[in-house]
Amino acid sequence: MSFETVRPGRRKCVLFDVDGTLIDAVDNQRRVWATWAGRHGLDAAEVYRVALRTRPMETFATVAPDRDPGECLAALHELEDADVRSGVYAAFDGASQLLSTLPSGAWALVTSNYEHRVRGRFARTGLPVPRVIVDAASVEEGKPSPVPYLLAAEQLGARPEDCLVIEDAPSGVEAGLRAGMTVWGVNTAAAVTGVHRHFASLREAVPDILAFARLEGSAGVG
């Protein structure tokens, strides 16, 4: 099935998750949360399991409800900022080509992290930064709420149905679907439930992502 013809005045936009989608930061995240958990006498594996699907403040409420959330967040910020400065980061194969080819006004980042940290990681990996970044501080409801993706579409001046979400995590996929957007999954061995298309790697998805944005030929939806 081919993509519908774009009507005059309508634009296609691509909305990217960051960690696990564009930036390979799994080991960094696991290490940061393990250190944080150790400082609070908590089980690192359980903390990380919760952190994968919630924003930090929600994680604290679940794993450390008796602790001051402000102090918890300050400690996490300290650890994550240190990791941005000294940790080892890499962009997934294809990320640089993809982001450098997309027009600056045709894509955005939608992340559960914070903008200053995303900018630090992008600077470390040499990736271009878009005009629109929706981060944890931009919204009251994080993924799997559709709010972050809807806000990104609004800021780009695009309709939800004209947006393509690129994700690797179940909460992000759910957020994109609830926003009424097309959702493709990347960088996972098996397809996340609900995705419209699945690619084992970001590199494999690059031609079709560019085609969605009308930059290279045409592509179908599987």
C-alpha cells in the first residue's frame, strides 16, 4: 500500500525518540541508575526496570516513595551530567546520514530525558540538533501519554496523521499510536507490539524514513 498523496499545505514530519533510537546509551543508562540505586540502598535491576518505562519523577515515586523527590532528581542529574561529560557514547549507524538529510523543520526529538543532556550527547556524537526538542520538562505527562508527540507535531505545524514516529521502546510506541501517528520500530530483534513497521536496525529504516518525508522516491507500508 502506498503512502497517500500529500495535499497542498500539508507536510510530513518525522519525530524521533533519542536513547535507544538515535543514540546507543543503554550501558550508560544502566550504569547511572545502578549507581543511583546503590546510593539509596535499592535493587539496581528493579530500579532500572521501572526507569525504562517512566520519567524520573515517576520512577522515584515507584521505587523510593519515602525519599524526597527533589533530592532524588538532583542526585540523578549529577550522575547523568557526569556521564554525558565522560561516558562513552555512539550514534547508531545511519543516524548521522538521516538527520543531516532531513530538513531542519521536518523533524523533532521527543525524549523522556532533558534537553541540555540530549544536546550534550549530540555534541559528543556529532549529530545535528533540530529546532524542536520536546523533553521531560516540556510536558506534565510523559510517554506512554500521547502528549509529548502531539506537542512536537504542534510545534512543527504538522497534523498528527502526517507524522512518523521512530521508537524502540513499548512506552514510546504506545505514545505515538495514541497520538494517531504512524509508528515504526527500530533497533530491536523483535517488533514492539503495535508498530506499523519493524526494522532490526536504524540503518535499515533510513531509505524508508527519507521516503516518508518525500526526500527519496517512494516507499510502502508493510
